[in-house]
Amino acid sequence: MVIDKLSAAKKLVMLLGAGAIGFALPALAQSGGLAMLSDLAKGEWTIKYRDGSPARKICVRSGQELIQLRHTKSGCNRFVVEDGASRVTVQYTCPGNGYGRTSIRRETSSLVQLESQGIASGTPFQFAGEARRTGSC
């Protein structure tokens, strides 16, 4: 009987430990990262949307400007879903203004492919496009 209780206690400790690892994984996924974006060329970038919408120019200083193209205000919470050498995916929530999920695939340090979707100001959005460095800011 004592051995059964001891075995049950060990199993409980192992399960709790596994649960703690499960809770730690999202934090690990968010720490540091997005090195691919910081390796992009700095300067003016032009975004051409595949749906024919007018092109847009932005100044890229860190590469992270490409994540929230429809939510330009600060104060959004981000969660890094994928952080690879040539592709990143970030999901973000902007309290009171919606949310989004953006994937960026690097072709070169001055050319990336973008896909994003979400809700901004109560309206759904979805777009795909290409962003290319076109000059200095």
C-alpha cells in the first residue's frame, strides 16, 4: 500500500513537471528571435499588393515594421509562431483594435513575400504582397 502511494506520488510529480514544461514552451517561443527580420536591408521599402491595391512605402529600421501593416499603433501583444532562417510568422493582438497574423518569407535581404490576415477596426482584412527595398528613408 505504501509503495502504491509512493508510485502515485512520483507519477503526479512527473505529470506536474511535464505540465510546467508545456507552460514554458510558449515563453520560449517568444523570447529573442526574429533574427531574419533584423538581417533585412534598412531603408525605404515599397509594398506591392497582389490584389491591385495601391503600393505603399514604409521605412524599415528593424524589419519588424513589416509585421503590423494594418495595425500601425504601438501597444499590440505579439506571439512568435515561427522563427526560421528565411520565414517568420507572428500573431498579434491589439486591445480595442483587433488582431492579425503575418507571415514573412525572405527571398533576399532586400526582397520578401508577405501574407497577413486579421481584424482591424472591426473590419476583416487579408492580403498578400511583395516588399522590396527601394531606397533610403
